[in-house]
Amino acid sequence: MNEQEMRDEEAPWPKTIEDLTDYINKVVDQPQDYGTCVYAMSLAATAAFHYAASKVGASGFQGECADMDVLRRTRGFEHAFLIRDLGNLLYPQYRDNFDTLAFDSLLAQNASWLKKEVQKMLAESTEFADPAVIAHWQMILTLPDEEKDT
């Protein structure tokens, strides 16, 4: 698989240790380059995570805790940390989850991909979207694209 194919690959939920081993071998034994090795590691780890979760009968909450513990261990975090879903920038009701300056700054920094998502969402779901959400989406469409370093 090339990098694009690996990025789009869904990690399996192996039922047996043999299935897990076969999948890990499949993704790590193929020819690798700088980009594919990233996905070989993440796909193998995710498949192992899925296998272990099914074997121990983990709940969704336990899986989320384990996921955070994997980040703590692999990143060497010794103190508290947090993860922000920038997809929340698409909805005005999440503004309070960010301080106002951060929300506005993140909107500006992520304008290009946010605009693409908004265009898709406007095409698919305006009949069910709240008017405040639609107004927010329309505001996003007016943002200038972020400047790229050249």
C-alpha cells in the first residue's frame, strides 16, 4: 500500500492473535518510505489496541482511558495534558470550550479546511441545522485563507 492507501485504511479488529500477527506483518513488512512507516506503526498499534480491547471486554470509557494512557506513555507526558477537537470550530456552541482569542485565532489558522467542510455541510444539512449554526458556517466562508510560508 502507498501512503494515501495506508492513511485511508481502517485498522481491523482481529479476533485471534494469529490474525493480529498477520496484520502487523502485512503493514510492517511491506516496502516503507518516510510517510508509510508512520501508518505502519499506527495501523499495527491500533489493531493491537482493538484486539486487546476485545479480549479484556473493555467498555468505551475504558478504551478512552487506555487511549490517553498510550499518549501519555508514547509522548513521555509527566503532567496533565489535553486534546482539542478542532472540528468543534465548525459549531458556535463550542466557543465556550476555547477562550475567545484562541477560538478566533484557530478559526483563522484553519480557514481553508474549515471552508471545505462548511461547503459540504451546507450542501447536505441546512434543512436540519440550527440558524445560529448556519450563520456561523456562513461567517467561516468569509474568512480569508490562512497565509502559507513560502
